Amino acid sequence: MSIQNWARLGLLIVAVAILVSGPYWASRGTMRLLIEVFYFLALAQLWNLLAGYSGLISVGQQAFVGLGGYAMFSLAMFAGVPILFALPLAGILTALIAWPTAFVAFRLSGPYFAIGTWVIAEVYRLVFAQIPALGGGSGISLPAGLVKAMASGRSARESLIYWIALAIMLVVVLGIWIVMRSRVGLSLSALRDNEEAAVSVGVRTRSLKFVIYIATAGMTGLIGALIFVQKLRITPEAAFSVTDWSVLVIFIVVIGGIGTLEGPILGCILFFVLREYLADLGAWYMIILGTISVVIMLVEPRGLWGLILRWRNITVFPVTRRK
Amino acid sequence: MSQSNQTILDARGLSKSFGALKVTNDVSLQVATGEALGIIGPNGAGKSTLFNLIAGTLPVDAGHIVIAGRDVTRTTAGVRCRMGVGRTYQIPKPFDGMTVLENLLVAATNGGGQSMDEATASAIDILDRLGLGELADTQASQLRLLDRKRLEMARALATQPRLLLLDEIAGGLTEQECEGLVATIKDIRAAGVSIIWIEHVVHALLAVVDRLVVINFGEVLAEGLPQETFRSREVQEIYLGIEA
């Protein structure tokens, strides 16, 4: 490895170490914020994997956030599964439900696929609003007893959720990095750039799309499960929110730089900075976010990371693939 | 059985219509293993459509396609590629968001069934042979047209084909580049790859192929030894008719 690579690795290790030690230096409020940063970053990287690297533009990932959350609540409340076990199970259940969903979604392509995924998510939202055992439209809270069984004491529980969120985020980022450096990642990008040509060089485009869609859904479900364990309450509106789990996530990826691993990280930081200062402005907050993304797209379609590349040709994760 | 060893492609009675337009009408083609077959014909004669049928990009309306002894009529282009059919597109379809090398790696790891290490080695070798070595790390979207065409051929070769379909790759080359291309294709053939080559640059084509097929209005108009076939009266009429 070159000195540059060692420096890069060293920086990454220091950054990860600082984050891992979070519960020892961060206030409760900071930790809550960081947990949110972690899962938004993970959601953004997963959406980037689908849309940026593979060309599968979904506006319906909230379907899997919601399914993961509801699977988590159902497993914990009705099957008596301890929350720590219910988390991964919720991810697996979400992936299983995503499988037939993929058959429906992949009958469509391009913009129709995007709209189709949104419609599917709405269908799930309406379905869960009809289930009385899960509180119907007004939702349900996680019983205090189940939550307390997670860890001894509130701060231990919060630290635990913090570390799980951090671990999921790191697994997602490193996982995508490894996938994109492999033949699978190359094939995904080929599929995105020209599906017909991809088929004609032997890429199994159909199974590839299914696998990536279902794997992404499973991870998104796991994140959804964690989100609602932290929130302790789930409603169909919150669980299947297109604004929270698609619009904001797309904002993060697009302003940061789609088709790169660095972009969503920058986008995530910018998003949370903006939110901390602007969230009190109500509707203006969303208007300002929208304006910023339009301006960035006009000035530099490669996003913030593209702006940095103009200034200096650097790379943290050398798996950028975009036109 | 013996035929399956000697015939890489046996296509019989291929037909294809787009609406009322018959683009391919009862075309039969046989290519022996190791043979180089040239296809000529005026624009719109249905040559590229014929490639799409053989490669599996388009399904046939009628007819049968047997590749290396296996009936592949109902299989997808991906299956045929993995069986050893490599093809170029007349209008290049590179993977624009990837580097030249990555374009080949996709082909070598999927169609060619190679590991990443094998793929990297063979891809670099192919790029060097086609004069693209220095562009390996260039993004495909940055290439000029001629290099995009070279990339088409390089990517098709990376799938480790047994049958290579080349669609108008010599157009726009200088005389010297054209000679280089002819030499390259002869090398590929010498390595045991069967070739079907559609080309308007007839002198390049005639320098390589063993046999020539002339297609007009979606039908086989003439077939035989290259020079004789090209000089036959009916072929000259078509070509003079176009060029006059």
C-alpha cells in the first residue's frame, strides 16, 4: 500500500473509533442526532446503490422501512421475540415480502418503475392502516416491558441502539464498497448504462436486478425496524412516509453526488446541518431544501462531491461510477 | 453429431417482421467452425437485424438457430453470449459510466465466465492488441467515435467468443488503421474464433473472409467465394446502383 492509502486507512480508523466511543463523550441529544445521521446515511447509501449504481430508481423504499418497522413490532409483541433477535428477523421478513413485490415492480421499467414502487408503498401503508391488532390508522406503541428487557437502564439501551445503528451504517457502506469493486458491482453499473448491451455481454440482468432489489429491501427493513425501536411508536403515516424515507433520502444522495460513496456522506452532513438550523421554519424548511437541490443540480450535477472534485481530484472510496 | 463439431452456427429459415415490413425473409446461414463469413448488402437490407436474431437480441418469428449443436432459438442473448456468441453493435453501446477496462471486465467475468484476476489479465491483453491500452482508465463516455468502435470489438472479444459477430467496424478508418484491423481480425480467426462480419468497406472484408453472403431486401441474394460473388453481375448491379 502507498503512503496515501495508509493515510486514508488511518483516517478512516480514527473516524470509526471516535464514532464507536460516542456513548462515552456524547450527550443524550447528540447521540439521538447521531443515530438519525447513521440510519439516514445507511438509507441514502442503499438508495444510491439502487438508483446511482444500478439505475433502478425507486421512490418506494418507504415500503421496506415501514414493513421492517411493523415486522419488528409484530415479532416483539405477538411472537414474543426479544427485540435484539427481532431486529435481524424483521430484515429477513422484509426481504421475503420484497420478493413477490419485485415481481410486480419489475414488470415496469424506467419512470414507470419509479412510480410503481411508490404506488406499492402506498398500498402497504393502506393495508397496515386496516389491521386493528396493530392499532389501525392511529398506530401502536411498543410495550414498556419489552423495551426495558433490551438492556439494563435507559442509557445502556440508548448506547445499544447507538452501536447497532453505527454498525448497520458501517456494514452498509463497506458492503456496498465491496460489492461495487466485485464483478457484481461492475455488472450492476453495466445494467444501468445500457441494459441491452449488458445482456449481450452475458450479464444475467434479470436475476441481478432481483437480488439487488431484495437485498436492499432487507437492509432497508432492518433499518426501519431499528428506527421504530428508537421511536418506540409506529403509525402507518410515519412508517410509510414518502417524505421521510424517499424524498429526504433522495435529497441527500443527489446533493451529495449520486453514483459515488463519498457523495451521500457529504449530502447527509449538509442535510443535518440544514435541519438543525432550519427545522423551525416549518414549510419554508422544505422549500429551502428544494431550492438548494435545484441550485446544486444546475451548478454541478455531480453534487457537492463533484464540486470538490473540480477543486481537487481526490477519492476516498475508489468506486465512483457515473456518466 | 459430427456436424455439431464442425458447424458453429446453423440458422435455417429465419424470418422477422416489424409490423408489415418483412426485414428478414427465410434466411439460412451456416458457418463452419473456424470459418470467416462476410455479409454485404445495401443499407436497410436487414443485415443488422440478422445479427440481432443470431445473437438473440430479437426473437425470430420463424426459423431455427443452432449454435455448436444446441438449438438456441428460444434462448436469450445472455445465454447465447455465455455459450460463446460475441457481438458488436453498429452504433456503439458502451457502458458510459465505466472505464474502458471496466467495460471489458464486465464482459470477461459474465460472458467469459472468468474470475476478476483472469479477466483483468485478458482484458489488458485485448486492449493492447486493439491499440486501446493507453485508454484503459479513460471513462467510456470520453472516447471519440473510432475508439468507441474499437471498444465494441474489445468488449465482444472479452466475452471469449467462439463465434464473433462484427457489425461495420471498418467505416471511417484510415487506410493504415484498416490494414491494422484486417491483421487483428486475421489473428482472432487464427486463434480459432469463427467470424461473421458485416461490412461496407468491401476490400477489407474480402481480405479476410472465406465466403461471402449478399443480402438484399431481407433475403439471401447470392452466396459463394468472396471475389466471385462480389464480381457477379447481380451483386455489381446492386452496388453500382447505389454508388452511381
